[in-house]
Amino acid sequence: MKTYLPKNNLDQRKWHVIDANGAILGRLAVQVADILRGKNKPVFTPHLDAGDFVVVINAEKVRLTGTKELDKEFMSYSGWKGGEKYRTVAQVRAKQPEKLITHAVKGMVPKNRLGRVLMTKLKVYKGAKHPHSAQQPAVAAPAN
């Protein structure tokens, strides 16, 4: 049996808007990653980019379950000795709430060049406004 290879028509890519207000972070990230990869389409092929663009709004209003708000830490390393920094979810939410969603989705896409291309199609904004209204995005309901 031969592998089905869909035509990679860039004109057929759609735009989806997902409101993160009150959505659980992990479930939202799964939904976003599936749309980015194209798993919601019948022409899904694992090694090709068949996904759509995703715009996530209200990133600062995303929820985490349990005590992750205080216990979960994000580590960054500058490359210098003693250059490790640890930040809690509350600290990241205060400065860069977009990073919460971006970090979660990045862990759910492939760790190769395909994954890096997929991440360029993710747009995350902390407010309810976004500059992509010209693309006429369809509103997708977040999975709770």
C-alpha cells in the first residue's frame, strides 16, 4: 500500500481563533497542537505540514489545575556559570502570559524542523484583540 501524499496547497490553510479564557492549559495546548499539525483533517500525514494557523487570545486567563500555579517552575539558562533562573507560573503569567501557552504547545509538536515550522503558525496574544482579522479566522471552542 502506498502512502497518501496530499497536495500542499497554501491557499487552503485556514485561521482559527481560540479563546483561552478559563480554559485548562494542557487541554488547550493539545487542541492547538492538533490543529497546527493538521490532525483534524482527513489528509493528515505525519511528515508533512498540513495544518492551519491558530490565534490564541486571552492568554493571561488560562487555568492550571491543582497547585501548579505555585509549584510548577520554568527554568531558563543564559549559558554562563550560575546563569540558571527559575520562575513560577505566577511570575511568568505576570510578565509574559503568552509564554505559558507557547511552552505547552511546543512540547506537543515534533522536535525537528517540522515542529519549528509548525510553531511559526501559532500566534498568542494576552488580550482579546489580535491583528489577524483580515484573514477572517473561524472561532474554535476550547476543549475544557
